[in-house]
Amino acid sequence: MTPKGSIFERINCDKNHDHVKSGTKKCSKTWWARVRYVDPETNKPADLQRRADSRNDAITKRDKLVADIKKTAGRSVGSERMTFADLCNYYEKHYVKEAEYVEDRKVAGLRSWYTVLKQVGVLKDYFGERPLNSLTYGAIRQFRTARFKAKTRAGGQRTIASVNRELALLRRMLNVATAEGWLTVNPFKQGAQLVSIADEKKRERIITRTEENALLAACEAPRRGHLRAIIIAALDTGCRRGELLKLRWQDVDFQTGQITIMAFNAKNAKARVVATTSRLRTELERLWEESPKDLGMRVFGGLQTVKKSFAGARNDAGLPDLRFHDLRHSAATRLVRADMPLSEVGRILGHSQPSTTYRYVNADRETAQRAADALDRFNSLSETASESTTSEVVN
């Protein structure tokens, strides 16, 4: 049944006892929008009415109801009482769960599901029981402003990147609501872009050889047994922290000197192979000799994170601003300095897009100085050539 819309006036009379006794009634008129359609849940005829402020408002409400019902097959009407918290619960149940794999390919769930679960909690706390269909572009913009004003747990300024991740999640959730027919349009599309990756501050921290030696020396402290090998692996392969911590002995081939990063451990869900340097192979052979020699066990033991031990080592080395991910940036920069093509560096790092690799290759102070030296040489040669030409003309 195609939805049919109409408008009508309704007369409301005051049934106050005094008015009835005096033989008079107080009456007023109100405009209403009305749409008749087939409920998709019950497959029965339904009648939907909305009160309006005026005749023109009734026409507007009628047309919007008809358009919404046509666009979502009536599902948007059935979800009018749905709150944002309901959407959060639905998203948690169907999307925020551990990744599931078939033949080394992710087919459902999220690798970083726990982080996403915390972000959903932030959104639920802010928007709460607010009706889902009342969420506007302005409300999202206000959320963005509020998050920038909210301090981190450590009392610091929240970064643009962290707020962008929350906004990106909110956008995905509202896309789900639109796909399910609970919304007719995602509010993000009703204004200027709210998620701007270009505004994020890019890290330009490259570890020097001197700093690297100090960091490795700090790994000799007690209870940092695996940290030295992990740091060397990050610097000499460019692998992500999670890829290294999930590495198993069956993925290490001592004969060929290669390590296989399995698809379900890689961020882009694609397997790749990285080679080991001499010093990394020495570290891995040491760990293998100290291990129970079980191919199914993880190379770096049962570690789930190295956050605490790495923080201790970097502080002991006098590098409080260094992050573990900076080791991956450093590996990329070193490969480019060794004249490896950017496209090949991207494959080693496991990037799908060349633009991603480009962001990892930082122009640090050493690079900037080399550029200035190169231009000095060019200018010197240009001046010599110019003087030679002038001399020939004079003669």
C-alpha cells in the first residue's frame, strides 16, 4: 500500500462545567497531518497523525512523513521512540565484538573492539536517552566542542586525533541507523565536515642512533627481558606493536631469515613477509633457546602490552617524549634514507595506500640539513658556471 497523506482540522471544545451550565462552549481548531500506510512489522494498515502549528506546517509534516515512509519502507515510523542509547546497545551487540576470521580473512567483528567499546560508552554518556531522530548536526558539533573542553585522565588537553576517532565512530553508528531505516539521513551530511584528518598533528619524532643506544641500554634493567628484542624488531622490521606481540614461533623461519605477519594480526588484514637483520636474528635465536621450543607459543612470551616497561626504559634513557610507534616511523625513514623506493617501503610496512607511507617518512632536522647542503652545492656550481660564461663573453 502506497502511503497516502492528507491534512485536516480538528475542533477541540472545552468541556468545563461552568461553560456547559451557561450554555456556552469554548472551542479551538488545530491542524493535523495524517498518513495511512502498511506497517512493515505487522503487514497491517496503519494510521499516523501528527499535530501541526498551522495549515502550512501540517502540509510540511505530511510531506515529510510520506517521504520518510517511502524511503525506509515504514521502518523510520516504527523507530520514533528509539533513543540514542538503544542504537548504542544495538551497535555493541552486532558490531563491537572480537574479530572473526575465515581462511585468514576477517569476516566480522573488530580487532580493536575493546577501544571501540570505550568510545561507544563516551557517546552513550553524552547523548544518553535522547530520541535518535532528534539528533542534529548542531548537536554533534556541540559534542565535538565539549570533548575538546573535557580534559584527559591525566588532566591534559584532548587531542584532535582522539576526538576525530570518536566522531568517526559516531558517523559509522549513524550510518548503521540509516541503513536500518531508523533515520532517513545521517546528520553528518547536513553541514560542513566535522572530521578533519588534515587538522591532526603529525608526529615527527625520529630516534637517533645515540638515543637508540641509550634506549637499548635501559632494557638491561630487571624485568625488561623481552623489551630489547621487541625494540630491535620494531626498528629493523617496521612492524606494529600489536603485530610483534602476536607473533608466534611458527611464523619465524630461521633458515630464510624471514618473518610472516599473518593476515589476522595485520591492521589491513593482509599477510606480508619481512626479513630479519643480523642483530634481530641474534635476539630471536636467544629467545628461542630460552623458550620451551613450542612453535605455537608467542615469540615474546605472553605479553599483552609493553606500555609500562617501555615507559620505564624511555624515561631511564632520557627520552620521555618517545612513543613505541615512533620506532615504526624511524624504520620507514631509515629505509628511505637507504634509497629504497617509497612503494617498496609501503609494502614492507603493510600499507595499502602510498599516501599512508608518505606520512611515515618524516623530514627531521637531519633531512632538512641535507637538503640545505644539497642546495648549497647546487648554488655553488651555478655560480661557478655563471662566472665561466661571463669570462668567455668578456674575452
